[in-house]
Amino acid sequence: MIKKVENPILEVRDLTVTYDSKPALCDANFGIPQGSMVGLVGPNGAGKSTLLKALMELIPKSSGNVKFFNENLESVRKKIAYVPQKESVDWDFPATVFDIVEMGRYGSKSLFKRLTKNDKEIAREALTKVKMLDFADRHISELSGGQQQRVFIARALAQKADVYLMDEPFAGVDVASEKTIVNVLVQLQNEGKTIFVVHHNLQSAAEYFDWMILINKNIVASGPIKDVFTPELLQKTYDGNLTTLEQIGQTIQKQQFPIRES
Ligand code: ADP
Ligand code: MG
């Protein structure tokens, strides 16, 4: 089930990516509507990170094409923010929290141009949103996993983009960080931004997202969460993996018979 989208903010056509002639992503076709909160969900090794990297042109495509705002990435790059998967970041990189967040401002500058007072104010605002301003002068290696993730999200916020691609922002973060990050995402969506998040946890996926893409090398489904978050499609995505399926059953039951929280 691939739901057709009129005027998609991101459109992917026939996208295939291979590593050493082994395909990691096959013939992906989907579009996502502007202002949606999209969850990209699938098992380990399904090609989720590969898809995001290919969208950002960090790895070459074998075939296919990608449009943001109906344009190629080069002409709209500043409008797209990307938060990589945490384990792919070099945490010994000699930089403070503030340095990292300031990097979000360089995309709008020509090379070697100095950051202005306004840029620094935007960086401070971004750190405030993720509740990390008190840590501005710390080295990033001195932070917990959840704090590091919040700093990388602040860098994306400082970019003041329109589309946010985030690779597993909730992986290995504490509950407080997860709540802070969710609030930031909701706020972005309320401002009309489009958010595309790789996500692992099926329980919370149903809660967080309004659009879902299921992936397992192929795009299994893409559409509104009520059409995509079904036992059949999840089963197909997870190859009938039993533990996962038990979780799915519980999750869907919760969705259909939500327990009212007092
Ligand atoms: P996911 O993010 O869904 O867990 P990935 O996109 O990281 O999956 O990986 C998809 C597949 O591609 C996996 O089988 C993985 O081992 C392989 N892969 C990822 N990166 C590389 C690489 N740089 N070189 C070779 N194979 C890779
Ligand atoms: Mg990944």
C-alpha cells in the first residue's frame, strides 16, 4: 500500500542503493505530504539509514531520483536538516556543545564568513529548546547519550530548516531526553515543518507519528498511520518475527481500545 500524495514535499522515485553490488534498498517509490510527522519503521538492516543517507546524497544512488519541494537537493539543501544515527558520530571530535550547535548556522553562510550575534542567539535558542543551554561549554564527549542526542537536534534546529530527517533520535536516550525530543518535534510540526524519523519502537510509533513508511529493503507500505499500522503489513515487514509480532498485537490492541489515562 503506497498512498499517492499530491504535491509531496519529498518524492522518491525508483531509488535503489547497493553496497558492493548487494542491494540495501530496492526500487523505493513514495511521497510524503508537507507538515507530516513520518515514522520510518523496519527491522535491523532494513535499509533505513541507507535511505536517509541517500536522500542527503551522503552515499551514491545506484538508480532513481529524489526531489524535495520538487527540486534537486543542491538547490534546497539549506531547507533540509539531517541528524545522523548516534553511533555514526565521532564523539572525540574536539568541540564544545556550543560549537556543534553553531555548525547549524554555517549552511546559510558563504565559506569562512563569520557568525553574527544573531547566529549565536539562534544557537542559544536551539539549546534552550532541548534544555541543554547550561551545558554550552562542555565537551560533547562528556555528555550522556541522551544529552548528546539533544545537542545534535539543537544543531538541526539552529539550521531553521523546513524538513528534518532524523535517524533513530530516541535510540539509547533516557526517558527525560525522549520526552524533551518529542516535545521539540511536536513544536516543529505545529510550525508547519515536515519531520521524517527513523524509529525502532513499535509501541511508541503509533503514538508519535501520523504517517508511516514500512521498509524491509523494499518499501512495504507508506501512508496515514491508520492504513499502514496493521498486523498484516507489520508482519510482512518483520518477516513474521515472533517476539515482534507479539508486541505488535499488544500495540494494536492498545490503539483500538485505548486506555484512558487519568
Ligand atoms: P538499518 O538502518 O535499517 O538498520 P542500514 O541502512 O544501516 O540498515 O543497512 C542496510 C544494509 O546495508 C545492511 O545489511 C548493512 O549491513 C548494509 N550496509 C550498510 N552500510 C554499509 C556499508 N557502508 N558497506 C556495506 N554494507 C553496508
Ligand atoms: Mg540504521
